[in-house]
Amino acid sequence: MIEVGHLTKNFGNLKAVNDISFKVAKGEVVGFLGPNGAGKTTTMRILAGFYPPTSGSAQVGGFDVLKQSLEVRKRVGYFPERAPIYPEMRVASFLDFAAEVKGVSSRERKQEVEKVMNICGVTHMCHKFIGHLSKGYRQRVCLAQALINDPEVLILDEPTIGLDPEQITEIRSLIKSLRGKRTILLSTHILPEVSMTCERVIIMNDGKLLVEDTPENLQHRLRTSHRILIKVDGPPLEVKRRIESLPGVITVRVKDKESPDGVNLLIEVQKGIDIRKSLATTITGSNWGLLEMKVVEMSLEEIFLKLVTEEKECVA
């Protein structure tokens, strides 16, 4: 549904996007990650028809973003980094205006506005001025305008930025409810959100594409060690010392102080070495209680930091 080939965008001497290529399949939800200045927003603006590429190609639904811009815009619902809403307008009036701009006929406009308000949970706010809404509801209204005319592709640039945890959860649930119905490219700085929402991630830095894969595959590819979290009913320092002596153990970190429920320790182990049996034997053989043991996967934040750090080291 989205196909990018050797895409480059220059602003003077600045190469904001540097020869990137990727594809997003129909119905797929893909997270678009990278630090500030990575080139994510520029790429999304090109896909939405706001910027022309300097070189390379980008297609949405088989239409070229440069040569067939109007066809692309008919198929894209765009949520830009700064929500395009007018605070002096009422919610329903703004969405009616957006529907008119998008070419929805006057006969169908009311029904279309009611539909997107219902999907985004703002029907009860329809007569309120947008400027009087909370940040969470303003984001919902902006998402509603992106959904007008039932676009095949949603391009969402930081839809949860500036929201509180409850509002983030609400917007995340709303985006998840759209999965499978539309192709979604989601940019966000909140990395756990990607794990909860997206099937695949694309990571950029300094205008270049670093990697694209599922979070699970990235964990497997980049893992040089694995971690085990245990809870033990025993003296923390002594438990830590005994575990550190086991073959394959790299580090042992006490995650909290001793409590009636036992102490939690995070153990980093060399890749390919399974110490669970010897770990259990050591703990029970010392007459301590092994209350819990589980493998801890590498988080998306750690994957992201590892990729960006390794790239900087290679450049240096």
C-alpha cells in the first residue's frame, strides 16, 4: 500500500531524508521511530503530498506522490505533528468544513461527520468550541478529520504527544480499533506504544533508515545477552554474591531492598547459556526460597538506543 524507493529530500545543504526504501503492506500497522531530526516527519509529509521528494519515488495505493498527488490525497488521512484544528470553530462545524475540503458531497457530509465523531468518541462534544476542549479531545477531533472519507491509509505523526497517561491510553485504544481496516504508519516518541500497537517498526536516524523488522525479531537479532528476573527469600547481598559466582553470569543487580515478599534481582547472562537449573539449585541448596523466575526480553527502548549508539560509533 505504501512503497518508498531510494527517497531523498534536501533542504539546501541539509539532507533531511537520505536514500531510504521501505514498504508497508495493506492493513499493516507500522511504527515509525527515530530521534528528533531523524527525518520521520519529512518522510510522512512527502507521503501525504505536502513535500515533493528531491529524488527517488514514493507511492501510496499505486499512485505516485509527485505525479498523482491528488489521487494520493484521496486515499490518505493525515494527522500532522501539529494538529490542524481551529480553536474558534465548533467540533461539528470544523469536521463539516474538513469534509467539504476533502470533496464529500453536501448530501453525504452530515452522515460522514456523525460517523467519524462516533468512531473517535466526540459526538457529545459536537457543539463545543475546539479551543475549550482538553488536549485529549482536541487530538480526537484531529484524528476524526483524518478519518473523513474513509481513507485507505492513515499517516499519524505523534498523535499522543503532550497527552497525560489516561489520554494516551484512550488514543492508543482508538488507533488499535482501526487495525486491519486501514494501513497505518504511526510516528511516536513513546516506544512502549509501538510494542502495544504496531506489527513492525521502521527506525530512522540522521535521515537514514537503520532497520525495519518486527519488535520480536529485533530483540533476537540485537541480543548479545539475556536477562533473568528472580525473586528470592534470602539475604540480598549473600544471594547476589552466590549468583555472581555461577558460570555465564555477567552482572547481578538488586532491584529493590529486602522486603517481606523477598528480594528481586536482575541477572544478565551470556547469550546461549541457560543457567536456570544451576540458579534454582544454588538458591534452594542454600535454604533460600525461590519465589519467582522469569526471562526478561529486551525492551524497544533498549533496541532503539543500541541501534542509534552503534551507528554513532561507526560514524566516529
